[in-house]
Amino acid sequence: TKARDSLHRFPLKKVRGVPLLEPVAQNWESISSFCPDPSDLLIATYPKAGTTWTQEIVDLLLHNGDAEACRRAPTIVRNPFLEITAPPPIPSGLELLSRMKPPRVIKTHLPIQLVPEGFWKNKCKVIYMARNAKDNLVSYYHFDRMNLSHPEPGPWDGYIHKFMNGELAWGSWYDHVKGYWAEKEKSNILYLFFEDMKENPRREVERIMQYLDLSVSDDILERIVDLTSFEVMKNNPMANYTFIPKIVFDPSISPFMRKGEVGDWVHHFTPEQTKLFDEDYARQMRSTNIPFRTNI
Ligand code: A3P
């Protein structure tokens, strides 16, 4: 079919030194000049850090825990993905945004230096979700296998090096987490951790609620925690990415909702790979004190 011909594993192309999917780089002028409304909320993450989970929590908070309301459309339609650009007929993030009235919840994987100026000028709220490097890397590896619009991940050992060298789509994990961390006070960014969410989801959902100046009852808070558990989201067709055609996301290779755990990296890294990775990590993260945890 036509769709099958136009969809393929895109190469990466750099924008200001950051490798992005080629169609995103080609559309860069329009993306970077997007101007949000001050009421818009940005959810920013490095790919596979828990974006979808955060999006579902935010949507439920904004709808006072109404599960039906949050099943009105798939995640990608409820919260446009700012920079995503695909061949027609798949709408780009900018197209979806142009059809929605503020306040909107917008997803991005852009590193902070590439986020359109308008978000800062208009003092938009920004939620950043970060995940420890090793689990983030494992999750990205399986995602790159099943997402047939991303470059081939290649063998696992080589993939570790691509991650360490910042050669994957959206660039360096290290620069990404450090960039938002450095700006979080100045720009009023709510900086969250995947591991904290797993450890005590209720506490973290409450933090998000407060950041958004919302207030929901204790019962509803509990309900939101239940509705955003891994098991429930895995079975929610509007949140589990089964809405993406199988010629783009192939769940027979790896499901989008894969494991949702902290510490799965131990089943992937050999002791030698751990040593190499940890040494490099210490070098790349020397200048910062972000409290990442690789197990809970
Ligand atoms: P795994 O591949 O480790 O399972 P993103 O939404 O940023 O693409 O991140 C996807 C990762 O978050 C996947 O990790 C996915 O399983 C996990 N995830 C999604 N929803 C989750 C939830 N409710 N609880 C825990 N993990 C979740």
C-alpha cells in the first residue's frame, strides 16, 4: 500500500548538534517557531522515560479521575507530540495542535535547548519525567526494535555505545536530563523520577496535582493511581499504543507496554557492560548531582 511505501526507518539528521528523525529535522523551522498559549502544559521527557504514564496521570487529573473522558481518544490525539512529523496522511504534531484550542497538553522529547522559545516567553508549566539511564536505555532498545520508523537498533552491545555517545534519536540522555535539571528552578519545571513514581505513585500524583493547581478528593486520587497502574494502562486501548498501525509499531517484536519496572537492566547488562557503562556514566555525570536510582 501507499502507507507501507512511505513509512520506513528514517535516518537521523542533526539540528544544532542533536540527532533527530529526518522528517523532524526537515520541518525544524515550523517546529521551533511554534508558539504555545500561556495556559498550555508541556510534558517533556527523553524517549522511554515514562512519557505516556505521565500523560495519563495529567489527563485524569484534568478530568477529575473520569476514566471515560480519558478514553475519548488515543494518547497521541489527546496530547499532540509537538515535533513529530510523519508522511501524510498521518497528521503532524503541529497540525493536531492547530486544530485544538488551549489549554492543551503537549508532549515533547526535545532537549531543553531545542524547546521553542515561546514556551519560556509565555511561562508555560513544564513537567519533566526522568528515568535512570540503564532502564531508560533498555526500554529504548526494545522500542527501537519495534518502532519501524526509527533507525535499526543493531546488536545490544553496540546499542549501549550509541546511547553513551548520544547517537540515538533525540540525542544524549546525559545532556537531556542535565539540561532540564539545570533550569528547573529558574523555569519552574516540575522534575519527576520514574523510580519515585513506581515507589510511591500516590505521593507523585499528588505532587503533579499541586503543581497544576488542581485539587481532587482522596478517593479520586486513589482511583487515578489505580487507573495509571502498569496493568490497567497495558489493557487500555487508548493508552497502550496498540492504536498505532502494526506496520509502524510492531507489537510482535516487543509491546509498547513492555514491563514497566525499575531494575530490568540487570537482565540485559553483562558485568563487563555494567562496569564500562558505570565508568562512562561517572564521567558524563560528574558535574551534576541528580539523584537517580537504578533500583528501588
Ligand atoms: P519498559 O520498556 O521498561 O516497559 P514512554 O511512554 O516514555 O515511551 O515510556 C515507555 C516506558 O514506560 C515503557 O517501559 C513502558 O512499559 C513504561 N510504562 C508505561 N506506562 C507505565 C505505567 N503505568 N507504569 C509503569 N511503567 C509504565
